[in-house]
Amino acid sequence: MSFIFKRPFLKRAKLKTKRIIGFILCAQLLSVGCGENTHMERTWSIYKADKHSSSFSPLKQISKENVAKLQPAWTFRPNDAREGTRFSRNESNPIVVDGVMYTTSARHRLYALEASTGKLVWSFDPFDGGTGGGVSRGVTYWEDGDDKRILFTAGDELFAVEALTGKPILSFGVSGRASMNVGLRGNPDAISVIPTSPGIVYNDLLIMGTEVSELYGAEPGYIRAYDIRTGELKWKFHTIPKPGEVGYDTWPKDAWKYAGGANNWAGMSIDEERGMVFVSLGSPTYDYYGADREGMNLFGNCVVALDAGTGKYIWHFQTVHHDLWDYDLAAPPNLVTLERDGQKVDAVAQTSKVGFLYVLDRETGEPLFPVEERPVPASNTPGEHAWPTQPFPLKPAPYARQSITADDLSFYSQESHDSLLKAFNSYRYEGVFTPPDTIGTFMFPGSRGGSSWGGGAYDPNTGVLYVKSNDSPEISLLKKVNNNKNHGGNTSLYEQGEQFYKNFCASCHGADKNGQEPDYPSLLGLEAQMDGKEILKKIADGVGKMPSFSSVLPGEEEAILAYLFEQRNTRSRREDRWLKEVQANEQANTETQQDTLPRFLNIRAYGYFRDSKGRPGIKPPWGTLNAINLNTGEYEWKVPVGNYPDLQEEGMPITGTGGSAGPIVTAGGIVFLTGTHDDKLFAFDKDNGQLLWETLLPTSGTATPSTYMSGGKQYLAVAMAGNEQEPGGYIMAFALPE
């Protein structure tokens, strides 16, 4: 079965030329003039550096020779968290235009700062004093003569504000804002879609993706383009095709009426000369069970090339067929140029959660390294028809581990190892594409594996791509739920706890909970003897002859207590919340709905595989930084990044840690990275991976860094999460000393 569907590429009489801006007005509030300095102060004026999503900077004032001298230059504290709100992550990748930095905070407020001092120029609160919040990875800048705009989303609305003043542009949408709920399938007054990554500009269009629910009844993730001047919706591309459209035959015939997801939440890239926008898409919903979406499910998990001016389909490449693992394409594609047989070939390099790097011809979507369709395990879950094959690129090799054996389990102590081994052996596991199951599935790499929204950084001077990877297995456990509109029926937390008891407890304590005195006490009437907290501690820690069950307990706490305490009609708070969300999704749908097939929920979704003390269940490294030569498909180097000192064995390399933020690379020969669990910011030699510099941040650096020139000095900036001292988070900049 082919995994590429495309129509012939329409050759243009000539390539669309890049727009040339001949004159730039300089505002009095800026500290630099026009000319070369102004040009250099636009080297990071777009999310991830440029429209190719390269995360590359041509700046080289900060070099391998002097990077160790970096020191804090300024820190901005938004201080916009309302009292009593929890700390939030700030994932913003700040942009800088002519001496002004534009960024969002962890609370999703918009700020303009002097790029050389961090001094506040203006701020804008899209929530008018309300709580707001939500993930924001940055903003978009656009200009035409004197008309300079910042476009960004907050909640489910798209805003346009004046770049120099922060005042809403009242001619855009309705009083400066346009609803992102309009133009999808559902009732705009009943749905709420919340973009997390900034849009990208093509001429006078802002092309946007969105984040949608990941449950049944979710909205489809249509790609939409808006007129930057008016906020008018100009075109949209159906990521779940309608009748007559490419890919329609990869779904049940009415799926476009009820299927959701296949959305771009990661951002996208543009080739302006070709007039093409490249979109990375996530999985269809529901993420872990697809009886109602039998087929390959285009354009879920696809890289899609569209005409940027019209939204018309050009080509696609699907990385996962009929996704059952939440293997979204979580980062925008990198637009790169390879050397093949002495010729330059423009390409697309797409990172993934699976740990594969997909390298595709930019004009046709054809893989530039061989890709094999290989058989993968079938599903055992009633109603599910997993796709029988999946694509496996032969080059480059995966940058994250894709398989393990019992020998790869952690060994902190004999007790810990025995518990991990027992759990590992209890789950279904047949490799990277083992389908979720009602007995539990060991998922590896898992939804947090491979690389996340930080994606790759590409050096056009060398053809090397740098990517941070994570090895973070998790457990999925499917539970059948009632799919009627009221979500009632006999689905209960008690039944989930009963299954847990049968799997792990009944062999000692008996099927009837009577036990076998004196070694295995009766569990009848347990609620009168101890409270739930004490019971869960004993299960997690082990007691007497009973080993620790901490590796299988997470996510099951409410269930086992419901069973032990004979609470027969109880449902978990998370499950109840999910079912209410499904109900709301379906009530908002304006089309005929499909609700007759069975439904399952992954009640262990996103649950880590860990031992009783919360330590990773597999041996390190748990996070690496990788340098991949795209010309050859070979690795230049791979190093662990980040560390858990308490878990590092004497004489062994650092452990590496997980993290979602991505690296950046500079002409100064440096790869900068943060986002690891040890709250550090790193500088690596791009040629060999040697650590050149590191510094401890006030809190977790939860965003991809930016580097820019202001007032003749190069700065490195990073957004950080909130903490007890500053719940609203920080923006911190570093520079060389005077």
C-alpha cells in the first residue's frame, strides 16, 4: 500500500518572488537607526528564527571561544499571575524587530520590551483582567509601510495590535479580535479551539493551525488563512477530507461529519519562492482507539504541502497510518537543502515523537532516503482494525530508542527492579507500534518520546540538523465506556479496581478478598481499619511479604480504593471529566453524528513508567542531543543532555533528562538548549557536542531560546516557567560583558 498520495505538481511559469521591503520607518522609542544594524536586528523576527523554521541564527559575536563568558544581562518579570493561581509554563520563543522584543508570558499576556534592557515598552491583556492563561509559544509580526502589527492568539480568539503602541487595531475582526471558533464544523458559540503556536505570514495572509480536543467528538483541525488587514477568513483546508476531496476514501464515508483532530498545533513553514506552506499534523481523535475511523485516516499524522495563497492541496506524506498512539507531528517541518550527486535538493525534514526523521523532496513529497512499509502488530481490542503496516525510514537511524528488553529496566535496588520487571511482563509489548489494549500496553517511545514541539535546528552552512530527544515510556490501558449521550451505563471505577485486584492482588489475598492468614490478611471491611491514604502507601511501598506495586499503581489509585471500599458506582474524576468533554463536543456538532460503535478510553494516558520512588523505569540516557548530517543521513554526534545527579552512577555519564523545548544553532558555532529537568541553559560545540558552558536558571527554562542583535550586542534570551517567587515566570537575557 502506498503511503504517498499526491496530484502532479503544477509547474509555475516562474517562481513567486520574495517581497522586498525597501524602506523601514524607525520609531523614536527604538535605540538604533536604519541600515545594517536594523537588518541585523531582524535575525530572529519570526517564531523559530525564520519562515523555514530553521532555528538558525547568522550571528557570531557569541562564539565558541567566548561563550563561557556569558552573563545575565537583564531579567523581565511579568508579575501578571493572579493570587492563588498555580505556576504556569512559559513556552514563548520571543521575537525581536528593530530593538523591540515581543513575547507572551506564562499567563498569556502580550509584552513589548526594549531588547537591550528588558524595560517594558507596553503590555496588552487579551483577557481584560480575567484569569486567562494557556500555552502560548509566541507571536507573529507583519508590516506594510507604517502599518506594523503583532498578531497572536489568546483563548479562542485571534488578536491584532499595533506593534509600536500595543493598542488593538479596531478594523481587524470585531474591535481587534476574530473568533477562531468560526469556520470549523461545530457551532461557534458552543466550541472553543485554542491555538498554542503562532501563525505564519504569507503576503497579507496569516495561516493558522489550532489545538482541539483529543477525545471523541473533537473538532477537525482545519488549516485556515486570515486576511491580516481585516481578519476575514480567506481559505481553509480540510484535514479530514469531505466527499470528492483527496484522502476522502481513507475514512468511513461519513467520518467528516464526526471525526476530529488531524490538527496543526505545532506551527508550520513557508517556502515563499514556491508559494508553498508546509504543515505538520497530529493524530485523529480519539487518539488511542479508532473503530469509528477505520482506514489510513488522511491527513492525520501527515506532512502536507499546500499552495500558500489558496490552500489548495499539492502533496502529502503520512508518517503513521491510523494512529493509535498519539504520535502527533509535534513540531513544524524544517525546510532544508541537501547535496545529492553534486546537486542541491530542496527538502523538508520532519521530526517526530517516534524518533524518526522524515526527509522529503520539497516539491513532490517523495522520501529522499529509503522508507519501508513493515508489518506491525494487530489490535486485540474489539472493533479496532489497526493498520497492518507502518513506514520505517532506513536513514537516518532513529534518534530515540524504539525498543527495549527486560535487560534495559532500571536497577536501583533488587526490590525496585523486581517490581519494574513484574509490571513490564504484565503488559503487552511487541515494539514501537504495539496497539493499546485492555490488559495494558507498554508504549515506547510513547507520546512524550522522540522529540516534541521544540523540533530541530538546521545549520544551512553544514547541512546538519540538531534535535533533542526523549526516552520516556508510558503505559496505556483501554477501558470500555458507554457512548450514549448521557454517558451513564455500567462503566465504573469499581470495575477498573476489580481488574487491578485480579491482576496483582488476588493470588495472595484471594478472589473474595478473604486472604490466607496469617501471611496474607483479609481485606474485607478494610475501610474500617485504615484510610485510603494509608492503604495506597502500603500498596506503593510494599509491606511484609507484599512487594511494592508503585510502578503499576499510578492512575489506579481511585479505582483500587473504590473496589476495596465496595464503592460500586464510582467513576474517576479524570474519566468523568473526559466523558463530560465528549458530551460537550458532540452537542456542539452541527452534523449527523456516528455514535453506534464501541468506545474505549485510555485511562492511563500519559502515565510514566516509573518505580515506587518515581524514578525512570528504564536505564539512561533519558534525553540526548543529536547532530544529524542530512547530506549523508549519518550522525555527527550524540550526547546526553541534562542530569539527575542523584541517579547518576559513579563513573558513568550524565543521565540525560526529558524536555520539550528545542535547540537553536548559530553561525558562531554553538548549539543552545534548555528545557531539561535540571533547570539549566547549555551551550554545545556544534561540531562535536562538547559542552562549552552551562548556567543554572532561576526556574525551569520551558521554551526554545532566541538570539538576536540589539545596539550592536548579541543577546541570548529564554522564557521560563513560574515559581514560588515569580508565579508569572520570567524572560531572561544573557550577553557578553562589556
